[in-house]
Amino acid sequence: MSSGKWFGGLFGFWAGGPIGAIAGFVLGSVFDAVTSGFKMEEDSVSNDATDYEQRNGYLFSMLLLSAHVIQADGKIMHSEMEFVRNTFRNNFGANAESQSDEILKKLFERRKNIGEAAWNEEIRRCCVQMVQAMSYEQRLQLIAFLCEISKADGKIDATEIDELKKIAAKLGIEEQNVNQMLNLGGTTLEEAYKVLGVSPEATDDEIKKAYRKMALQYHPDKVATLGDDVKAAAEKKFKEIGAAKDLIYKSRGLG
């Protein structure tokens, strides 16, 4: 099996919907018998088959939506492709980098072959399936990852922002979360307030409440069943949210 431990072959519920159909078409030409029930090496995920299915559905959803967002402005930017490659290499290993790259290329090819209308309908149907199969917090992590892609080239195109908000709506995520994630990792006080989704005029209690809400929603434990590597990637975002909070607290003299 060429797919290694980062991606297994159990899809379960996912195989019965649009994501499974697209995955079967795309993965068949990338992995060797990827749907044969492969059990991943090492204990990156629990032994529960449901967790394998969730992980694989989540990882494929990451790539499917990445392919959609990368082409949101009509171009395939090298910087955005490199961001995805680096993310998969750093979090899942060199094998994941090369294979995720191949999956993206197959998805680009599929989009070109079936046309924009059919592709957009597939994305809509896949988002419906994601809502059914993923927790709200897992979907938040997907949106956060897509926002990072949009920031990869140093500027965020208005078309990309619009598409991110459309995807968020399809996933049952509030538009504000897109604005918050687009400001994540910033160093200014203005960006910090945007990360927490509050105005500089907010009271101290409102600031604390906003942070507690985000800390619960983006806590790495919320994606722990998807594997230690997925959880580790979520920890980076969690720390950046904490850094935004610390910046605001410091400016206000809060403990």
C-alpha cells in the first residue's frame, strides 16, 4: 500500500455520499487500492474504525475544499499550492506531501472536465455531507485551514473572501468566523480584536466572554479523534488565538 499511515482506506459513511464518489474517482489513480480497508500504522488514531473513517473523510475534505478555494480567483497560485504541500509535509510527512499534491491536481482536472456549474453543485452536496458527518468544531478547523491558504500569497483577493464565506455558510459556520481566521496570526492590536470578533469599545467582560467561546470552539481536543497529527495542527491555531487574547489583555491591564 503506497498511502502510508497518513491516509487509510476506511470511508464508511463517507463512501455512501458525494465525497465518497469523488474520492473513489480521484484516489483510484493516486493510491493503490485505497478503499480496501487498510489499517493505518502506529497509533496516530484510536483503534475504532469510526475514527479511521472520520479521519479519512476529514483529510479528503481538506483537500477537496482546498482545491476549490485555490481556484476561487481563477488562478492556481504557486504560493497557495506550496502552503498546502508544506502543511501536509510538516503535519503528516513527506509521503503525504507528494500524494496530497497528486490529489489536488486530480481535483483541478475534474473541475475542468465537468465544468463550473457541475463542480459547484458537487461542492454544495459535499458540504451537506460534511455537516452531517463532522462536528461543528471540526468544520471550524476546516474553515481556519482554508483561510490560511488564502493568506499564503500575502494578499487576500476579494473573490477568495467571498468564496470562503460561501463555503462557511454551506458548512453551517457563521461569516464572522471567516473574518476572525483571516486576522489570525497578526501582530497588531486591531487584528487581535478582529480575531476575537469584538470591537475595541467592548467591555472587559465582553472580551473575556469572546475569548472563552473561541477557546472552547477551537480547542485541539475537539479534533483529537482525527489523530495526533490533526490535533497538533489545531494547537497552532489555538496558540494564535491565545496570543491575540494576551495582546488585548496586556493593553487593558487585565490579568
